[in-house]
Amino acid sequence: MIIRTKVKTTMALGVFVIIACTAVFAQPSAGEVTGSTARIVQTIEGDDWWLPSYVKLTPYSGYIAGGKWLENRMKFKRFQDGHLHFAGHSRVKWSRINPAEDIYDWELLDKVFGDRTTPPTAGIVFYVQSYSSIRTPPDLPDWVVKKGKVKSLSNGAIAAWDPDCEYQRYFGKMIKAIGERYRDHPRLVAVDMRGLDKLYGEWCWRGSAEDAQEAEAKTGLTPESFRAWGLQYVKDYLEAFKGQEKKLVWQNSENTFIPPRVTEYDYAPASRAIWQFAYENGCGGRDGMPTVWYRYITDGFGENVTEDGYLEFDDDLAPVKNGAMWYTENTEYWLENETWNKTKDRFGPVEYNKHRWFITTMRVLQMRRNWMNVRQNVIEELEAYDPDFLRWVEFSLGKTPQTSPDAWSWLREGYLARWNDYKPVKNFERWLLQRDIEPDGRTVPAAKLDISMLKYNYASGKGYEFHARRTDRATGNTCMYFRADPRFISGDPHKVILKVTYLDGPATKWCVEYAGKRGILQSQAVETAESGKWKTVTFEIPEMEFTGALHGGMDFRIILLGQADITVKLVRLIKP
């Protein structure tokens, strides 16, 4: 047995990993396996983000960022594969590019797409700002207001749905002119389809019950008028960017009204019809707050919580299945040296940033995102904090079950805080499922973490979470069961490597049990000490079947052999 140690300063994330026996980035070879039983080849302290050397970056995936970090990152050999893996984000006002009817000023957008100060291998994500109460001068051209009979609410929001308003006709003409000029530009990565949010022009209509009541009374707002306008809005973009539909990004796939029911009318069905139409016609999507990691549990984002509390994702969701732009803004972190920190610390104290970044990024990958918007100064610091993790993220963005080298399940538990229903939500998973199985596989949450200092309390209804799970020998539950998504790996025996990051203490003994050619087999046993540290042990397994041969149709399990329980965090499965 080869034992190596490595001390890392990162928060250890317990990892249970199955990896193909191939060449690797940095991991030493342990030689060929001669027997049929899994043997231990390496043990280290902390996390292990190892991947096989065959893994490549996914085309049409990466970071939306800017500045020196982007330029330096692009020099790395792994990014020089002929694809766009970086993009800058640009905003242009409608009033700036369309100062008069049928008159267009392309100077600004031409500069954005042809700016030589940006590396030529960086793409462009842009959007047209049609309205925002926090921007000056106005985004909406004066001529549109006058000629288009545009009405506004007392809060400044534009009543684009008004039957007499010609807002959308002029907006559609402008979008089609942009599409004709830029839709086939090689640097175009995505177009955010912005709407009427009164703050940032994002698509969700943020208004109070009073605002909605005013809109209904003065501007003809009904669920049907809202739906008709929204569908036309999407159709205009689809016509403008024909052939590039996957680059069109729908903003927010929850209810477009927040909250969905603000008057006697229910606008949720109308909102659903609009985003479903966008998805069905090839558009991608975006969210903006994974930093509140239980916010987007809705089918519009492919999310669901099962009756027994597991968070699931639908890989058949159209944007994901079609490889459309599917990005998120992982940006809400404020550093101590930033002048705005005291007033813009939106989610929690800066000393919690590193851990929050880790949780949020794992959530981004669990949601199958292929692009991630990051802030340059924050990611520079976080890269120094754990470069191995960041590299693993880069190679993970955009992978499908068929193209990913690994699958994983982070064995955690938080609490859904909706209507004071503090329902437990188990695990962040990506094509590898942990499930509690009778009669011996019911796990309990472990590694409690206080998150009461976080703002937006609905991140967790109880102010704490658990970041691992353990066996419960006292009740006869001595196993943890796992099943691989058959789209990722299935069938006859595969030669794999297994990595388990476990809590080293209390002293106990455990192994991995799985199906092989000769029946049910066990790995070499692991004996824990009492160091209290997280450690990652690596096994080589010459044959493992993924046929659901264990209890509950599961593929393999960790089985306790000693008297004390075993605590595990993340499970990662890497195929050959």
C-alpha cells in the first residue's frame, strides 16, 4: 500500500470518487492491478480534484469575466484549443444605438465586437437595455415614447403590454437590425433577452401588489395581455437571431411576476407559457443568485425536491439537452479592500466568502451550467485559495453524462425555507446518486455548519446546514448506497479507481462493496485513526459492474466493518 500525505488549507470536501485507470494530471501511477479485489494505492489529507489526462475543456463553455485575470487565464495551454472559453459582458442602451426611427448608430457595438484591447479569443455576451430606473440618461429613446404611445406606471415601469402601445413593434425592429448585423459574428457568445425589470432591465417584472393593481387599472394588464406581449417579445428575438437560437438567453425561469400572485389574477400560467416557448424554440437561460443555493428549485430551472427530500435535476431540460447557453452569475462576493464592502455586503461577512464560493460553485455544477459569470478581483483571490478546485471546475463546465469524466454526489443537507416549511434537502448530485436504502442504509447528516451569519435567510431556513453524512450503527444502518446514472456509466465490469474522502476519526474500519464478474466483492479495508482530519483514500478496482446488483437497485456501497461510524462528504465517479 502506498501512503502519501498532503496538507491543504482548503475546507476539505469529503470525496468518494471512481476514476478510470489512465494517465493523470499529477497523480503518481500505482502500477497494474493484478488481483480482482480493489486495493489502496494512495492516501492524502484534504480534497483531491484529480482528473485523467484525457479530459479536455468543453467547447462553448467557460467564464464570463474581464480584466487581467481573463487575459492571463487565456494563456494557459488548456484554453488554447480553438474554442471560445471566455467572454466579456457588455450593455448597450436602446437610445444609444437607435436615436431615431430606422436610424442606427453601430459605433458602440462595432467597438465591442472589434475591440483590440480584448484578447481575440474572448467572446461577447451583450444585451440591450430598454428600461432601468437606476440608469441615466434614459434607456428608452424619446421618439419611441412619443410615437409609440408608451405609458408608464407611477414607479416608472413601462407598460409594454398595453393594447394601444407600440413599444414592442419598435423594439422588435431594433432587435432585428442588430441580429442582421451581428448574429453570425464569430465572437458572439450570447445575447441576454432583457425585459422590463424596473431596476436592471432583467425579464422578471419586480413590482408590488399596488404596482400590479395600477397596471391592471390603467394599462390593460391581464394575464392574457401579458402573455401575448411576452410571446411576441421572444418571437422578435428568434427572428432576429435565426440560426443562433441557442445563444439567446432567457432571463429568469420562475414566475415572471414576483410574487406570482399579486392581485386577483394569477400570472404564473402566463409566465410559464413565455419561458416554455423560449425553451421549446432553442433558447438558453440564466439565473443570477446561486449564492442563495436553494432559491432556484423550480421546473423552469430543471429542479425538483423528491418526496424523500433529495434535490434532483432534469437533464432533459431543453436548454441543457440542446447545448444552449445556460449560465449563471456567481458574482456576489465583496472583499475587505473594496470601498463598497460596508454597504454592498449582500449575502454575508467576507470571512465566509471562500466557503460560500465553494458551496455556490458546486451548486452551479449541480445545475449543469456551461458558463459562469465571475468578478475578476474575487476570482483572483479564490484561485489562490484553491487552484486545483478551480481547474476541476473549468474542466467540468458544460459536460454531459456522455462526455463527463466524473459524476459525483456531495452528501450534505440543508433546509428549504419556503412558507416556513423547513423541509430537509439532501445532496448536490451530478449523475451519481446516494439514496437511503432499507434495511441497513439510512444515513444521518453530519459536519454541522453554522450559516446564521448569511443574509437572505431563505438560503437555509434553520441557520445551519450539514456538509457530510454518516452511517448510524446504533440503529443497524452500517452502509451508504450509491447508483450511477446509466447515461454516465452502466453494464458490464469497468476498470475504475475509487477515491473516498472521509473523516479520520473516531477509530473504525470500513470498505467498499460492489458487484464484479465473480459476484459481490469487497475492497481492501480502510482503518481510520483519530486525527479528526479529512483524508482521501484511493482504490484501484479492476472490475465494477453497474447493473444495480445491490439492495434497492444500487451499484455499490460503503460498508462499515468497525464499531464506530464513518463520515463521508462528496462522492465522485470518473469513467474511463
